[in-house]
Amino acid sequence: MTDKQKVKALSAPKGVPDYAPPASTTFVAVRDEFVHQARLAGFQHIELPVFEDTALFARGVGESTDVVSKEMYTFADRGDRSVTLRPEGTAGVMRSVIEHNLDRGQLPVKLNYAGPFFRYERPQAGRYRQLQQVGIEAIGIDDPALDAEVIALADRSYRAVGLSGFRLELTSLGDNTCRPAYRQKLQDFLFDLPLDEETRRRAEINPLRVLDDKREEVREMTSDAPLMLDHLSAECRDHFETVTGLLTDMGVPFEINPRMVRGLDYYTKTTFEFVHDGLGAQSGIGGGGRYDGLMAQLGGQDLSGIGYGLGVDRTVLALEAEGVTFPASDARVAVYGVAMGAAAKAQMALLINDLRSQGISADMAYGDRGLKGAMKGADRAGARFALVLGDRELEESTVAVKDLAHKSQESVALTELSAHLRSRL
């Protein structure tokens, strides 16, 4: 094959990050720690479909949001049904809770999930088209103590992976007892401004979205806009003050941000975001809030819920910005087998298989490398022990066990190998 005939190498799709060794060490550590912290708080795992009926997100997330109107990967399947790669997790969790009657048992239903989500965005640092999140949802109870638990859990999750330079921003978006009056007041303010046609249409559908506009000219025009925090009902204000009081007692630092508007329409009451200034424009590393009314909107009971999504990708970048590293372990396996000859290789394959079945991580040399080359493989695998098997060992039904850390070697009967290794590991 000539150079002109070489097949062009492929790369990952634009905006989709790879996490390959050794860099994957940090990614796995962050994801697994987030999940671990959720399980410590009683959240059980739920595995969600990667794609759902498009209507789920249109109804649940909100048609006025950028997520639904601009960023979803939506396509018709072979049955001409409109389906969408999941852009977020809450709507899918709620659909599953309703479908499987999980809300008919003990409340709150506490669930956690992890995996990729998809949004067609302009790729930049920390803003990916395939983003990785760990999320939780606590469904069925409207209790400010639960809000505080969820927020404190997110804060603890970030600290557990070694992150420190972040801050928590907090607000309340009210509920149906005070939002309608505030909505009208905000619309009256916005409709007096020289808004462009698209922004005016957004103000008609969901005026809060206009306060989330990142354009400087819009932010200047809305600098004196009425704020939801100043128009809360007595019940919503009491709820928010209880949440902030509990967070203070728990030692969770926060800042009140009355202009905060999350990117999804279903949020009510307590709403929060974790930001990290080391990430530049894409400073959000996670957030969430309460979503009273979402379950009923999706056809279920009228139950409340609260949850969050923690960005694994952005947390990895934030850790890099702070100089926090997770040492990449060279130890892929504890035991590495080296066999000299076809008969020895067949026996070694059985030994390695047996060790794995007993929970001992093990690998072996393949191909026809000599002893020196095979032992280099043991070093690269980071193995603690190397097993060497040749014709003499086969005749004696033994295996040479090399302790690579202490540079020692002993002969062990094949029948005693697993017990011997378990006692040493």
C-alpha cells in the first residue's frame, strides 16, 4: 500500500472528549466518588435510557429553553417516531418513577444516576456535546430539610475529590402561589424595553429566561428588573430561610444570587449552582433545585422533588485548574504470568483464569517473547508478583513466584498457588 492509499485515521466527533489512560484516572476517581457520596446518603442507582421520546423533554424541560429549542439531538427512528438523545436526567427519572410506580412506596424516592448526556452546543473548554454527569433526585416530599441535604451532599461531593476553589450560589424561584404575579410584573417591565423579536418572544413564553441572557446589552437593559426573591409568598420565603439556616448550621458556605436562572424551566423554590472561576466563561460545575409540579406535568401524581447534576467533565477541569492530581497507578494487575513453551502457556492460561475467579487481578504474557521481554511486560503491568512457568516447573507441578518489589523468588506448588498469593496480597 502506497502513502497515497493509506486510510485516513479517524478522530472523535467534534465536542466529544476522550478519557484514555493515564488521564482517565482522574475522570474515574471523580465519577466514582460522586456516586459513592450519593450512596452514603441513601440514594439508589437508576439506569436511564440514552434516548427518550422527544415529547418528554419538550414537556418536562420546557420549549422556551435553549436546551429544547436549540441544543437537542432529535431524529426520527425507523418507525418514524421522534426520539431525542437525553440532554439532562431529571425528566427521564420522573418518567421512570411514574412508569414503575416507585412513588407509591416510601417517600422520598431517592435515586442516583451517572452517564453521558448530549447537547448540540458550540464546543469550547468545558462545554461539550457529550457531557458526563452524576445526578440525584429526591422525589415525593416538600421539606426544606431535604433541600439542605441535597445541597450539602453536592458540596461534600466536590470536597471529597479535593476541590476547594468553588462557591455555591443560591436563590428561590418561588412557586405557583407567587410566580404568576411576579411573572406579570416582570413581563410588564420587559415589554417596555427595546427587545429584539426573539427575546420578546422568549419574554412572552418564560420571562425568567430573559434574565439569563448573557449578552451585555440585554444585561444592562434588565439590570433594574424586578427580582423573584423580592416577591416571594410568605410560605416560599419561610421555606428558603429554613434552607439557608440549615446550610449555615451545617457549615456549608453559600452566596445569595437573586438573578440566578437555571437553564431548565421546571425549577421552583430552592435553586442553586456551583461555580468555579478557574474555568473562565463556562464556570458552572453543577447545580440543581426543586421542581414542584414536574411529576404532574408528566402525567403522574402532584409530588414535589429536588435534585442536582454534577458535571464530571468540568470538575476534572476545575481540579486541573487548582493543580489537584490523582496519581495514575501503574498497577493494572497484581499478578503477571510468564510461560515458556506451548504446554506451559496452556497451563498458565488456566492458572490466570483460576486466580481471576478468586478475585485476584491477573494477566499474562502473550506472543512468543522470551523471558526477558515477558518480564518487562510484568513491570509495565505494575504487577506485585510474576509467575514463571517452564518445562521444569511443569514436571514438578510447581510455579516460580517472583516478588518483584523485594527481588525474591520461591517455588510454590500449583495446588497451593492461589492460597499463597492471597496470603501475600
